[in-house]
Amino acid sequence: MAQQATNTTWEKTQNAEALQRLNRGGERLKFMIGGLLILAAIAYLIISGTATGARYFITVDELVNDPDYTGQTVRISGAVVGSTIEYDDTNLIIDFTMSHIPEQFDNLAETLHAAVTDPTMTKIVVHVEGEVLPDLLTHEAQAIVTGELGADGVFYASELLLKCPSRYEEAVPGQSISDPEV
């Protein structure tokens, strides 16, 4: 019996080549769309972060005079009126009054003093729960509080930060910070 040899060759058809080119183009398109989405997300985060982070806090005047802030979480800054500080050490509750300080000032210590001594400055009562009385919560300290203005006009703070300008005045050469009397 004689064997007959057959040659079989496979040739790519034009349809298969076109399909491969289409797949390569589709993959490129997917990567381009994905890259554009990532760039758009980064641009959005930069723009929204810049817009909302442009101001670290609002003033007491802005909070009191704009009813839209009621019930919203905001950060405000003001001067602590020392005679109003009340502390309940059993329940860890701090209440004090904060006076308006302007956004722009040259000397923080002078601005804080003027804010607490001027009876015409806008004031707001601050209520903080679950906090131990900080050492820096003193008369004329700058308080930066985060929380919400209640319908009752009291600011319910969830975070309390304090700055005391007299404690961080520049030391004279040869004087230690802990020894201000030198």
C-alpha cells in the first residue's frame, strides 16, 4: 500500500490579522481611558483640597453671622476669656467663652488681649466633652476648636487645640525657655 503524503499549511486569514490589530488597539484604548481617569481623579483631589484647605479655620464672627454654619462641622479660632472657664473633672466637661479675633494680625499676644478686653467683640460659648483640662487653656490663649454650632448657640467641640503666645515668645540669648525670669 502506498502512502500518500499530504502537505498542510495554515495561513493567517485577513480576518484573523484584522482581529489581532483590533485587539491591540482596544487594549491601548483601555489603558488610555484608565490613565485619563487617574489623571482626572488626581486633578479633582488637588482642586478640591486646595479650595477647602485654603482656610484652616473660620472666625467667631463668621460662624455667628452665617446661619448656614449651624449643624455643620467647622473649625473656628478665637481668644479664650479666662474668667469663663469651667471644668467638671468628674464628667470631663470643659465650658468656656471664646472671643472673636480677626484673621489677619501683626502681634498675636496683643490681638488676643484686645479680643478678650473689648466688650464689643463677638463671643461664643464652647462646650467640650471627654477632655482633661489642658494646661494651656488659660486667659488670652488662642483656641482652635472643631465641632458644630448647635441651635442653642453653643459650639459643641469635638477637638480642642490651644496656643499660648506668651509661652512661646522668643527667648533672649542665654535664657532658657523654662526660665522666663532671666
